[in-house]
Amino acid sequence: EVQVVESGGGLVQPGGSLRLSCAASGFSFDNYAIAWFRQVPGKDREGTSCITLSDGNTHYADSVQGRFTISTDDAKNTVYLQMNSLKPEDTAVYYCGVNRALYCTLISDLEYDYWGQGTRVTVSS
């Protein structure tokens, strides 16, 4: 059974940083793609960053390019999202999605089969 657990959210001031963690289990870590989506009330989930575990290829949304970095710790079956230079518009619940795929995509959350419960990020002074 695939399990996904996010952590690391919280309250941070504009310009600050946070690191989110996505602990995944129940599958072979190197044959999957993992993405971070975020959601605010009344809107669909928006893809921010993703990584293909087999080759480490990454993709970022324009809105976070240069500020967010997705990485993995294979030994811990964990994917991280380092978020720097945070802005109030980054405020959202962040979800980690997992899909058995040879590539990752940010087009739609429907591409991902497994999700965690989410972790809330609030950027405010």
C-alpha cells in the first residue's frame, strides 16, 4: 500500500524560507514521479514542482522557478521542497502526489494516483 505523508508547513514572513518533506512508502522509489501541488480555497490544485525519480529530472511552474527546489533522499524515501523568497501568494495547502511514471508533469493533479493529507503554508507578516 502506497502511503504519502507531508510535513514541514507553517507560518513564515514574506522573504522567508520553509522546507517541506514528503515521506513516501509502499513502492519502489526509483520508478515513480513525485510532484508538489498546492491549493487555495475555491481553486483547483496548482502544480509547483515535480521530479522523476528514475533520472532526477525536475520541472517547475513559472511562478516558483528560481525560488523552489525539489530534491530527494533515496535512503529515506523522502522528497523535499525547499521554498525560498516566499511570497504571500505562496500561501496554500501543499500536497505531495505520487504516480508510477517515467516522467513527471505539472499539467494536472489527475496524473497522480496517491496523495497525502497536505501541509499548510502561510506567508504573512
